[in-house]
Amino acid sequence: MPLLFSYGTLQLEQVQLETFGRLLKGEKDILEDYQLTMIEITDPEVLRKSNQQFHPIISFSGDKKDQVEGVLFEVTEEEILLADEYEVDDYKRVEVTFKSGKNGYIYIGK
């Protein structure tokens, strides 16, 4: 099963239920070399699901001191595509290695 790292709204139960039709199972993990900022969301469907105007977004910093905490969820290939639809416009999906040594997907700023 693919792993999907969430550092933001994909951790919310309401977003998971509306996006995937179920609650996801996962474990805490850390992403090194990335820093977190916030962006304003304008997509009406994403705003409705998350009920939050500002969402976190990460970018590569190259500095090991920069770390982003989140949850590494087990998802299906189909759910990865559903997550792609949720993470519209400002995000792109890339594969990385986490502090735990596991590989998975993250959404970073385009």
C-alpha cells in the first residue's frame, strides 16, 4: 500500500470522510529538510471540506534543522488519486524518504 504524509488538513476526520469515504490509519513521522508556511485557499470545494481558509504548505529547504511533523497514512492507489483532486492548484505530489526510513508521498508547493 502507498504511504501518504499529511501535515495539514488531510489529518481532519471530516476531510478524510469526504475525500476517501473512510478514516485513514497512520503513524506519526517527520519530514526533514522541509519548512512549513501557510497559503490562502480559494477552491470552493476544498474550503467546504476543510472549513479553513488558510492551509499549511511545505517547501524544500535543504536544512536538516527544518522538520515538519505529520502522519504517514496507508492509502490505496485510488485514494492517492482522490488526494490529488483534493490538493488542487497550489500543490504537487512527490515521493520522499521520511525520518523513519519509510518512503511515501507528500504534497509540496508548486
